Amino acid sequence: MFANKRLRPAKELLINALSNNVAVGAFNFSNMEMVQAIVEAANEEKQPVILQASSSAIKYMGFPYIRAIVSAAAEVSEEPISLHLDHGKDFEVCKRCIDEGFTSVMIDASSLSFEDNIKETKKVVEYARQYGVSVEAELGTLAGVEDEVIVDSNSAVYTDPDEAAEFIERTSIDSLAIAIGTSHGPNKGLKGNPKLSISTLQKIKDKVGEFPLVLHGASAVYSDAVALCNKYGANIKNAYGILDQDIEEAIKYGIAKVNVDTDLRIAFLGNLRKSLTEKPENIDMRAYLGLAKEAVKLAVKQRIKTFSEIKELTL
């Protein structure tokens, strides 16, 4: 589907990141401007990135537009990129994305029993292998809200290290999303930044060895970005994210992919609101969407630096 050699399976990026003790940033997108921002940031920082589309983003954009925009992104990218399905709810969703040219998919059957999660994940892996597509799965449950993923805090469950090792062996997945204290959305800790359970992560790494682990719900939710949104009319309350130092510590113990969505939404929204408020006479959407895009680009660059420590990954 995509002929450009820059568009690669996520597995290649993650294995290389793991060997360099860094992580690849995986950034969600919902429109052309966000894809442009992510790829431009990757080029400037000289780091590979993963472009992520959730099921909601796919419904909003449609596969033809996603294919066209990501194909264009692959042409201008100077670094390897991957197109990844974020939180595919079942086999059929993952299969459709593979058929449409995605180079990586996530099957999120974490709400099922351990055995049913394995069964559903194995189906996706068997199909994906035919096309060289990478597969990510999830074990444990993150709290919070992200598009169609809604889990209350009482239902969040840390990943069990022994189960993680068994799950990887029985499914032959390429990466595993784990739950160690992060959560989706901007409200990651009502009384301040939540702390990651690095001890749980260490135990998981001891059991699974050199295997790419994934951290979802890892946006920083920087206070200045939230303040800009609220200054210009937004109403984002109790917004706290994951500290950069906690992410850096997690990368030391096998986190090779870090997902970011909320940070990009907040950056986009704040600067869009600012532009519309300060220049109400402006009817040129390229002007205000361009400013929002630049804000997302800066946010992506900031996160890439945290994940990579400015190290170059050569594929």
C-alpha cells in the first residue's frame, strides 16, 4: 500500500530504541496539520516517530484521507516513521487497518480475561505476520478517557510481571503496553502529578528481558499549556501529567515506546483559541491552523527530547 521505504513496521523502530536505551515517541493525530507537525518535529530532531490513529480518528478522517496524508508524510520524512492503530478493540478493526496499509496495529483486549486476551491477540498476530505488520497488545488496565477508551480509576489494574512474560511467549507479539500508574486524558492525578510504579516496571523487565514495553497515557500536561487554553476560554480543570523525570526513569527499564495524545490536543487548542480571540477579523483558516500546527510541533519536539536524550537512532 505504501511504497516509501521510510514507512516501517513499528517493531524495527522499537528494537533499535531498546538497544540504545531510548524510546520512540508515538503521537496521535486527527488531521493533516498534526501529521505535518509531528513529521517536521521528527526531521528537526533527527528521530523516528510513530504516527498513531485511534478508531475515532479513523472515523473522523476516513481511510482514503489517512492513506493520502501519511503517504505524503513518508515522502517528506527524513526519518523512519510508522503508521499505527491505537487501541484496536477487536480482530476485525485490526484486520481492516492492516488491509488499508497500516504498518503496526494495537489489539486492546485488556478488558477481557487473561485467556481471552491471549486468544484475541493471537488471531491478530497470525494475520499481521502475513503482511509484516507489527502487533502491540495490552495487559493491565489504565484509568482515564481517550476517545472510545473509558475506564474509571477503580477499574485500573497494574500489569502482573508473571502474566506479562507468559502473555508475550504465548502470543508472539512485538510490543506490550503495560499499566504502571499512567492514565489517559488530562486528569492523571487530582492532587498533583501521579508517580509511576517503577518497582512494578523493574519486575516486569526482569521477567520479560529485552522486550519493547509501551507506556500509554504518558502526556506531561504542562501547566503553561493548560493555562493558555483556559486564558482564552477553555475550562480544563485538575489537569496533571506524568513528570519528565519519571518517563526518563521508565525508559531505563525497557519502555521503548511512549504514547502522547493529550499534550498535542492542548497545544493545538490553546493556540487556536488564542489566534481566534486576538484576531477575530481573520477569515484565513491557514493562519490560525498554521499557528496551532506550530504549537503542536514544539510540543512534539519537547517530548522527543525527553524520550531520546537527543541521541540519533540509525535504521
